Amino acid sequence: MNYLAIIVAALVPLVLGFIWYNPKVLGTAWMKESGVTEEKMKGANMPVIFGISLLLSIMLAFFIQGIVIHQMGAFSLTGGDVANALPSYEAFMNDYGSAFRTFKHGALHGFIAGLFFVFPIMATNGMYERKSWKLTFINVGYWTLTLMIMGSIICGWV
């Protein structure tokens, strides 16, 4: 497990959020569609929000490993202790330990997670909350791109 890659990937939602939700990009449209006002934004405790966001991003980065690194499945079969693994585990890792470990592959799985995991959840919530499809696509676009970049970093940073 590459903890540096996890930490760098965990910074992606914050950095990309600053760009994506900037008023010069999609921030104005997001505020209008979500009903968030400047006044409401000013009343927030931003250090707490950013701190919790970073913690949640670290949790997400740990989870993304299982989506973008196929070898995590083999690792999980060892119970997390490769010292107790059967010889077949070492043979498997010798043959396939670095298979599909590229930035491109991580981005692909991030995209798939965005399309088949994030989109259905956010679209369902949006419909029940009576939010616009525009807001749904703004948020899903952000999370899909975020997962693609996070997946690239975690999968390709070997």
C-alpha cells in the first residue's frame, strides 16, 4: 500500500472542488441550482468543513484502491497478512502483481465508478429531493472526474 499516493489522492476532491465549484467555472450555476446563497456560504465554519472533507477524502482514497487495483482482491484473500499466504499467492503476484497498474487504468475504473455508482445514487437523491438534472450533472461530473484522477494516482503510482 502506497500511503503517499493515498494522501495525494485524498487532496484531489479539495483541489478539484476549488476549481469546479469556482464561480468562474460551475460555481454560479451550482449555487443557483442548489439554492445556496452567498449569505449561507458566509455562515459556514469552513475550517471544520475542510477538515471533515479531508478526512472523508482519505476514507474515499482507501476505498478506491479496491476498485482500481485488481491485486487487492488477492491480497484480501490472505486475510491481510501475506506472511501467512499460501505459495499460490506469491506465484500469482509474481505473474500478475503489476498487471493493469497504470494511470490510464485507474482513470478508466474511476470513470466506471462515476457512471455506475455515483450517477445512480445522486440521480435518485436528486429526483426525490426535487433537484434539477442540471445540478445532478454538475455534481456527478465533479465526482466522476474526481474519482478518475484519484484512481489514476492510486493505480498508477506504483
